[in-house]
Amino acid sequence: MLGLFREPLTRLIFGGPEHVNMLMTSLLIVIPFSVFGVLTNMLTGLRKSQTRSLGEFINGISFTALAIGLVLFGKANAFSIAYAFAGSYAIASFFSLVRFRRIYRELRPDCGELPWGGTWKKLAPVIFVFWLSDFLTNLFFTVDRYMIINLSAVEFGEPLYQVGNYEAAHVMPLLFSSFMALVANVLLPYLSKDWEAGDRQAVANQVNLSVKLGGVLLIVGSVCFLWLSESLFEILFRGKYESGLAVLPCITFFYVGSGMSFLLLNFFWCSEKGRFAVIALISGLLVNVVINSWLIHSYGILGAAYATATAVATQFLVLWFSSALSGLRFDWRVGIVYAFSGILLAPSFIILPATALLILMTTSGILLTEGDQKRLFQPLR
């Protein structure tokens, strides 16, 4: 279906019709990407996080090796990177499939039979909410690029060049959010087990603890990253994307909020109240689109960065208050931790003392209660 509308889609994504072949190549990449996504989620559900992590490690190593090889010995263009991307996911999918089949054979047979109609009547709404939340999350992460291409003024430069600068600012902070998404996925099967066992308080405590601790780690890590960012940009990009440095604080703030949101979303999945998560994601997306449409024409990628930062703050706050209304014990310390993420946007002379204060409040028991500190050393079951 997407292939039938390839020309209008190419204009929307790339700003012109000359990249149709790149769009069709990208559509083919979706196949190994989707297979790997299904297998990793199955492994997570079986609580085989080590196998999942090994598959993702193989994916990363394969992509690096294939990308370097194709660029050095083939053509140094976007198609080489796309082929490397597809190949790495195919290799990782093969590995994950082999390990999944072995794990599946070792499972005890399920003696009970579930009625087909009743099972899918229960599962279909949950699957739809998961799909919708993933769709909205991916749209939230990419809508600003499309709007830069279609709305930015000529004086800021060629649109795809602006996107290159903007994308360069995302490369390293994305690792923070990706790591927290992995942590959230690892925690979810354990939390759902406690929820099904009726221990709702344990789920609430673990979710609040993960959001607070994850937020502190993200903020401290982001401060260290911003301190080294100029040197890292020079090493990685050799001065090609200097405009990306200007938007880096806003982009880093965005990924801190995204990482904390991934951890908080676990409560909605356990309680089967994903509709509240969808409302929060839609709220953030709408704020992102509205502010982008207002600021991009006047400020270029800096306007897009401001819009994205405002949108992720909206998304997290809606998620947080929705979770309290949905039964999660309200913990004011979560709000304090998120408020500290604002130091990433502050002048440099404020960042260091504020970070020191955050670490002091965490280690002195103000942000992490005595119960939180005990739970840190309890193994997940």
C-alpha cells in the first residue's frame, strides 16, 4: 500500500520526488526489523533478558561491521547504510530465532486450553493499545524532522542539511533513552507477575523507584555528556554539523524525559490502562506539532528543539498525573527528580552545583526512601 503512494510519501519525507528508490529500500528494511522486534519482545516476555541483550549486541556489531565495509569497499552513500541496517537485523533475527526455538522446547507444556474467541476478545484491545502507543512514540520522535523539511525558511539553509545538523544532535543522547527503554522492557515481565499475583503495592513501589533512580542516572549522565559534547562532536563529525551543538541541551532534555516516560509507562501496561498512556502521548504529539508549526519557520532547528523539549515535558507530566489518577501511589519525589532535568537547559554556572545537590539529595535519603534503598538490593523474582 505504501508503495502505491511512494511519490507523495517521498515528497513528505525528503522534500522532493527524487528519492523514490530510497523510500522503497526503506520499506523493504521494515521486514527484518519487524521480525527482530517480535522475537525480542517474545524473549522479554519469557524473561530471557540476557538472550535479548545478546541479540541486540549482535545487531549493533553487525551493523557497524557491515556499514564500515560497504562504505569503504562499496559506495559511500545512504543505500550502503540502508543495506547494512537490513543485514544487521537479518543476522540478529536469525540468532534470536535459533535461541528462541531452543528456549521454547524447554518450556513445560501448557495443559490448559484457552477458548479462541474469548482469548482474542481480551487480547485485541491490549494489542491495539500497544501498537498505537508505539506508533505515537515513533511519530513523536520523527515529526519534527518532517516539519523542518516542509516548513523551514530558506535563510536557514537547504532543508536536508538542517535535518543533518538536527539529527547529529540526536545521535549520542538517543543512547540514554534507548538504555532506559531496554531497562523498562526488562522490568515489565517481573512487574506484571507481581500485578497478577495481587501485589499491587510492590508494583507501585518498583515503578516509582525505577522512575526516580532512572531519572537521576539520566540527568547525571547527561550533564557529563554535555560537558564533553564539544570534544565528542569534533571527534565524531569533524566539524561538519556544528549547528547541532546549539540544540544539544534541548535534545538531551528531550531524551531524559523520554527515558523517564518509558519507565513510568510500565504501570499503565500492568494495570491494563493503556488508554491513559495514549492520551499522554497524543498530548505531547499535539504540543510538538503546534509549537513546531509556529517556531520552525522563524528559528529553524532551534525552534524544533524548543518545541520538542516543551512537548516531552507535557507528555511526562500528563503521564505522571494520569498514573496517580489510575491508582499509582503519588510520590512527590518523582516530580522533584524531573524538575532537576531542567538544569540541562540552564546556564553553565548553575549546572554543576545543581547536579551536586541532586546527588546529595539522592544519597542522603531525601529522594530515595529507606524502603527504596532496601528494594535496590532485592533480586527480581
